Amino acid sequence: MGLASRAYSLMNQASRPIALVLDLDQTLVDTRPLKKWRDSRMWKEACAGVPTCDPIAGLDRFRSVMRYYRVAIVTNTPSTYAQTVLRHFDIPYNVLIGYHDVQARKPHPEPIQLALQELDVHAAAAWSFGDHPHDVTSAKSAGLALTVAIGVASDFPELLRASCADRWCWDLNEAAELLERSECE
């Protein structure tokens, strides 16, 4: 392989992520039915209500693509609640960073930096997916290679569009397509 071919190959490898950093609520699962309990920090009630929630459109397809990556779930909710949601919707992950795992929460980069450390992945080899401007800010501050906004269930669609995410996907079908395309480059 010539020098130009190797350089092109390395360039393309750098564009493919090794890890995914994912928000949970309104990114993977539409938990808006639990809003009153979540806002009131009534986590036992929120956990009991998880079966009333729906997956974000395309979760099955996205889940099938996720298996090729190291996955961190980074959420501003307690880990016990997040585990309940992840288990109910059968969402695989390697690392979970919740509210009590860090001093500073999103939009600060600390939760994402901790997730990358636990995944043993450099920020330049990770992509983030989230529904809130804080997800984008946190990921950009942590130096992730790509930030992807998921808009279908965002409570702040205008702010999310203005957040300077690198890519915009309406739902997880589009997010899965984005990851599939990165594998073909």
C-alpha cells in the first residue's frame, strides 16, 4: 500500500468512532410520561412508570449498530433509575455515568470525561448523541470527535438546533444510518 493510500486509510479510520457516548432520556427512550416524577426527584415512582414510556423511533435498529462500539450512557439522573430504563428497553452499555458519579454534571465535560476514562477511549475516537443543548456542550467541551443532536423528543428543539451540534438526526433510524455510513467510508 502506497503512502497516499495509507494516509487515506488512516484518515477514514479516524472518522469512525470506537465509542459512543449516549444520553438516555429523550435520546434513547421517550420518558416524558415520567416528567412530573423526574422533576420532583421521585425516583421510585419514576422507575415504576418506566413501562409507560416508549422507545425513540429506530431504537431497535440503533441497538443492532451499537454492538460494534464501546458504549457509555451519560445521564443527569441517578444510576438506579437509568439502570431501570436500560434494563426495561434492553439497551446494552459498557459504562453508566449517573448523577451521583460526578461532582459537576452536564453541561460540564466531567461526566463525559469520566465515561471515556472508564471506556479507555480517547475523546477523538468517540461520538456523542443527545437531545439537549447540555449534551452538545458537554461533548464539545470534552473534545469528542462528533456531536449528534437527536430531535424527535427534545423538549428544547430550537435551542438544540442552535447548539452547534455537528450533525442533526430526527430519530435513531437516522442516527443508525449515520453510524452505518461511517463504517463504509
